[in-house]
Amino acid sequence: MNLESTRLSLHQRLHAVADERHKVSINGIKTMVKSLGAPQIPDLSFIESPEYHPYRSLYRRSNSVLTRLGINFENETVNRKVGIGTIWIKAIDNLIDQGNFESADKAVARFQNPQVNYDEQTAKEPIHFFTEAVKQLVELDRYDLVISKFVKVYQFVRNSHEKSFSSLSNFLKYREEEVMLVTDAGYTGIETNLKDGQKFKEFLLAANFFGTYFDTLLDVKEDVANNLYPEPNKSEIKDLQLRLLKSTLVLLKFPSVYPEYLQSLYRNLMHIV
């Protein structure tokens, strides 16, 4: 077997493993949904699309990271909150990207009533179903706190739809604020289900900042072509590279998570390939 065929064979095996992981994540989300006991469940085939790949598997990665950090947590509860919550975030984000603010606003408006209500609309429209599912998973004594943070994330993203920036630096400030809001909302949602989970929040921030800088560095040419911001100068690129380096150094404080995080990064790169 020559080197090229060996490379192709390895590539195929890696994709086969990735496909199997996707199936596990998809089935996991569907099982969580069924466990909610809703009278009717909408069509869930949308979560099988490639764009949902990083979201539908996040509960498994979070589970692994918590375990590697030595943090005790309520396994099933955390998995459901992370799994269903991240699908909701992606579904809402899609509506915003499509400019479908009416549907997004109506879904978010359901949060005003903490009483869970699976109705005809939730049986047909996934975004409304997952909104009610998020409500169901939030403890009543923390409902206002948790939901207010989710709504704040929504308002921030909604108000930034199709926004352009005067520079790469300003774009990074926006992305950094988004990372802070999303991380805070996500951690607050599961905080009471963790024992001494502050280390997990620190890791989440570091990982999310790293991912943001890494993606931005890869996407500069595309972002400029899409008029997101003007062509950055050398100083701005160096600043971005420095931020990426600093976030990498912060991640080095969590050696127990290296295997999981590197595997996750590699799998995402393989997914792109």
C-alpha cells in the first residue's frame, strides 16, 4: 500500500469515526427530548444537518471536560440542559440570520410565562418546542436569573444582525462581549448542578476566546470580502495573533483537558475537510 492510499484510508476511517460520533450525539438529543414527556414532539430532523454539528455534541464534550477537571456534577441534568439549551441557541441564531425576527421574537416571548406550555405550536415548530423545553429545565427559584441572561444574549445578537464594523479591532470587541454573555448565560444555567464549578467557567471562557480568535484568524479574507470590516492592517493582525496566543496560554492552565480539547478541535477541522 503506497503512502497516498494509506493517507486516504486513514482519512476515510477518521470520517467514519466522526460519522459515528454524530449519530451518538443526534440520538442523545432525541432521547433527551423524549424524556421531557411532552405530549407531541415536532420533526427533529433539522438537528441532523451539518450546521448543528458543534451544537448537538456540546453536551458530550462538556461532560468529558467536567470529568477531566474533577468536578462533581449531576450528569443527566447537566447533559439535558447543555444539549437542549445549545440547540435552542443555534435555532434562534438561524432565525436571526434569516431575518425572521417575528418568529424569533415570538419564541423568546414565551419566556415571559414560567409555566411550561406544550401546545399546538410547539408540536409543529421546533423553536417554540425548544423554548418550552428550556423553561422546563430551569429551576423555578432561579428562573428569572437564568432566563434574563438568555434573553440578554438574544437581544445582543438580534441587535447586531448584519452589522458591519469600522475595523477588525472593533469586531473583536463585539465578539469578546458576545463570548462573555454566552458563557455567563450557559454557566448560570447549570451552576447549581455543579459542585465547585468555578474552574469549569474559567475553562469555558478560555476555550471560547480561543475559538473566537482562531475562527476570526481563519476567516479574515472572507469577512473582508463580505464587508464585515475593512482590510485589517499588519498591526491589527498582530494584535489578533497576540490575543490568540494569550488565550492559548490560559488554556495551558488546564492540562487535564488537553486530550479532550485537542480531539474536539481536530474533529471540527476534520468536519470542515
